[in-house]
Amino acid sequence: MKWNDLRSMTLEELTECVEELGEKKFRARQIYEWLHKKLVETPEQMKNVSAKLRDKLLKEHPLYGVSLIESRESKIDGTKKFLFGLHDGNIIESVLMRYKHGNSVCISSQAGCRMGCRFCASTLLGLARNLYPSEMLDQIYAIQRLTGERVSHVVVMGTGEPFDNYEALSRMLTMVSDESGIRIGHRNITVSTCGIVPGIYAFAKDHPQVTLAISLHASNDKIRKQLMPVANRYSLEELMRAADYHIDQTGRRLTFEYSLVRGVNDTKEEALELAALVRGKNCHINLIPVNPIKERDFRQSEQSGVDAFKKILENKHIQVTVRREMGRDIQAACGQLRKDYRERSENG
Ligand code: SAH
């Protein structure tokens, strides 16, 4: 068993374990439901499970999850950012976004990240470690517990590269939609990758109902390599082939994310090149005005530049939206809260 902690275990694994301890099989489902449906925070809250069984289980299978360090809520749109601690002292952040269609939670897949995208705050301190399935799940559970509001959508777009922690991601996706758990359907979930090509092929097979978003951020390899080290590993050509495969296999619309950086990737030529790159694909482009981080001097494109870029794509009949900025008043750039907290702690 790869993940030994109680909240990362599937119902099947839990059943096997409970039987090995000489207990009745139905206890496993009870425990699973306490953890993944009733979303208890501590083992003592599993009321109909004896203390003896709890102790026996916990000896082999500790209960890992997230605990709140601090949160901030936007006065503009109700967006809420959460800073969570993990059992080993690592820190991650998650975001709750309140939309008309429901509450969406943005979760982290790693503590830190090793992909090195130039404009991203999450990567500045490198990768600390992969998250366990339980730690991804519990970001959703904790936000539902803390707010008392039902979470209906999940986006894996927080800190980390989900396909750099593929197996844990995959298990989390299976468990989050499980009948005995929180039951968030795969069609309500989006996973975003910086473009790890083998991950895209595996994902198309393993989780065809989950929406895939690919961070493109450039219309040619030369610019992409300036922004994203992963472009040195996989060419745009390989990436687009994988995207086509995904669309073909799943029959679902794919999202390309494109963060607009002033003077780097936001000219008319690049808009035209981007249109040619995605033409004919069942896809949608999400333009994100880059969120400047203080460690780098990238700047947002001007509003007129964003509009012009969008217009060119529309004229070529490409589906395109500009991402609405959520929680601007609490918003350090994505990943900045975690980094700021680390710096505050280190400075006493
Ligand atoms: N590792 C995944 C998830 C990362 S975050 C990925 O790369 O897709 C989700 C999106 O936010 C990605 O498209 C990422 O490139 C983008 N992003 C990160 N930092 C940003 C910033 N400062 N401004 C705008 N977009 C940013």
C-alpha cells in the first residue's frame, strides 16, 4: 500500500485492514463515511466506532489532513484564501471561490513546485514534497467544514504540478467522486497541467470525464521556453499532439490557459499564431492577465492589449474568455500567501 494514512485509504483497503484486525466488514464503510461523507476532523468524532478499534487503526494508519493557520476573505466577491498546515510542518494554500453555479475550491497538489515557471510564485522556493491523497481531499473537506457551505466544484490549480504527483492525484479523483464519500462528479472537476505530455496521455485514459486545462502561455517554442522550463522537455508539437489525443479519446472540450505578459507574449503576431495553433480543435482559450509577483518584473498587458488579443482570436472563431480576477483585495499572486507566511515566520 503506497499511502498508509487513514484518510488516503480506499474503502477496499480499509475493509481488508478492518478484517485483519478481526472486526466486522461493515465497520470499514462506517469509518470511510465518517471520514469522507461526514467529514470529521478528529478520530474521536467517529461516534459509533469503538475507542479500541480507533486506537488499533491509528497505530498503523495515522490520520493526516490539513489544519487552518489563517484565512482571508475578499470584501469584493467573497473569495476566501486558506493557509493550511500539514502534520510535518509544511504549509499549503487553497482558495474558495463563490460563483452563481456553486462553490468552487482550488486545491494544491504539492507543497511547492519544481516546474519553475518564471511568472509563478509557487515555484520560487522549489518543491518541498508531494501531497498525499488525504491532504488534497482534506483541503476540500476542511473548507466545507469551516464555511458550512457545500463545495460543488474542484479545480486542481493551486500550488504544484498535478501530473508531477500523478498517482496521488489519480487516487484523490477516484475517492472524491466515490458514492460513499463527498461525491463531487468528475464533470465538475478541472485539472491544470503545465504540459507534462505522458501525464496527458495517461489522464485521457484514467479520468476521461475530468476537464483538462493545459497551460500554454505561448504560441511558439521560443517564447514558451523563456516562460516555462518544461518547454525544454516537451515541444509544442508533442504537446499539441497529446492535446489532440485527449480531445479525441474523451470527446470533451479542452481548455488552454494563456497568461498575458506585457511585451512578452501579447502581440498581434502571437494572437494570430495562437489562433493557427488551436484552429479546428474542440477547445477554449482562457486568457489570464498575468498576476505580477514582486520577485519578477513581468507586467500585466494593458486592458486594450487584452481586448485586442481576444478580438483577434474571436475573429478567427476561437472560443475565448478572459479570466475574471477573483479576490483582488486579498490577492497576493497565486502562491504568494504561502511564501509571505514563510518569510514572516522566518523574520520572527
Ligand atoms: N501546475 C499547473 C497548475 C498551476 S496554477 C499548471 O501549470 O497548469 C494554474 C494556472 O495559473 C497555470 O496556468 C499557471 O501557469 C497560472 N499562473 C501561475 N502564476 C500566475 C501568475 N502570476 N499570473 C497568471 N497566471 C499564473
